[in-house]
Amino acid sequence: MRVLVVGGSGFLGREVCRRGVGAGWSVIGTCHCGAVRVPGVAVRRLDVTDRLAVRTLVAQVRPEVVVNTSYRYDDWTVTADGAAYVARAAAEVGARLVHISSDALHAGRSEPYADDDPPTPIFPYGAAKAAAETAVRAIDPGAVLVRTSLIVGEGSPQIRLCREALAGRGALFTEELRCPVDVTDLAAAVLELATSDYAGPLNVAGPDPVSRAELGRLLAHRDGLDTGALTTTTAAERGLVRPAEIRLDTTRATTLLHTRLRGITELLAR
């Protein structure tokens, strides 16, 4: 199996590359500014905002599977337009496309979101992710759209933010509930979906909705850290308009996948 991981230098992308190599696949990982640094992975430079460059690379590699993990939080062109360019290039060579989406495309509510709930974005990043899904589905109805949540694991941006806040540098939000998923679980699920015929959106996240403040306290409890320096706040206090409660119903994923999606309380148990 030849797989192209777009965004292979990112936190999730590197884990997908590692697991692909471990499965005996031929893996090509792309990077823009960083480095993939995964043994056994062929590395190619790629700017996903360059439509011709994307098309040329995919045509040269001719992968059987394309996994698109690329995004930039504050850049519509990377997140939305880049996804469309990758989808078009993958379709032209007949590759299976696994597109990594986000729970950020929802507005937030107390009830869990089902896999097929339509996007209702309320801030720019969520709107970019929603636009990316719209483009991907229009270009390739057979693609799978992995709607995930906070990606955790040692070295993840989320865990790094928690450690900084516990050290008195920064603050953690109390009102934004998300469903963290371990990067190894998510990468394993992505590889499963790459060889399946599932099409459309699929919620792939952990079962435990927690705030970032709760995530920080769980990390402190596991590592025996003092929470005395932890500062909490809310998005409203910081003047941010972002979704509050986003719970993802993962019933379909847990039925479909062999990979067990562990909750954050289990992952950070002492």
C-alpha cells in the first residue's frame, strides 16, 4: 500500500506515518516548514496552497491512499483551499482520501453531535473546516471525513499548554468542553479507515467530555504536580467567540472500528 500523508510533519501526521511504516506500507510524508523525521518515510516538500504543486506531487507519487492532516488555525487558504486542492489531486489518480476534520465546525450545545450533523460554525477556524468538508464532499463523495477533537499525547500542543499553565504561564478555559483523543488511537483509526469503504463524516474522539482546565488537573494528578499556580479563565473573559460545549457521539465509530478510543480519564490515570 502506498500512502501519501499530507502534513506528515505535524503531530498527528507523524504518528500516521509511523503506523503506516509499521504496517509495512510505503509512506510518503509532506512537510512545509518542519520535518517529518520518521524512519522509513520518504519526505517531500509541499505547500498545500499551491494547487499546481499539489497536483504535480500526487501525480508523481500516485498513492493508493491520501491522508490529509494539514491545517493552519488562522489561515483559510491552508485549511480550506488546501483541502480542496488535495481532494482534487487525489480524485484525479483514484486515491482513497481520508480527510481530517474537526469538531470546531460545530456551534456548541449541550446535546452530543451525531456524525451526520451539518456544520454550524461560529468562528473563522470552524468556518474554514466547514468549507473544507464541503469542498471535499463535492469533489469526492467517497472520501471519509474524520471529525475529531483535542488530540493529546506526550508532545502534543494541548498537553504542552496544560504544563505551561500548571507552571504559572498561561491560563486554561473552564467552559469549553471537548472530547480529547489520544494521537495513537486516532492514527490507528485513520489507518483502519484508509482500507475501508466508509464514506462521509465520522466522529472519532474520546468518550470523556472535559474542559481544558479539567484536562490540566488530570495531568497534574497523574504526574503529581501542584495545581496551586493554575489560572483558569473563560473564552468570554478573553473576548473570544468560540464554541462552548462540543460533545461528539462516537457510537458509529466504536461499532465500525477495531481501534478502541480511550477516554482522557483512562489515558491520564496514575
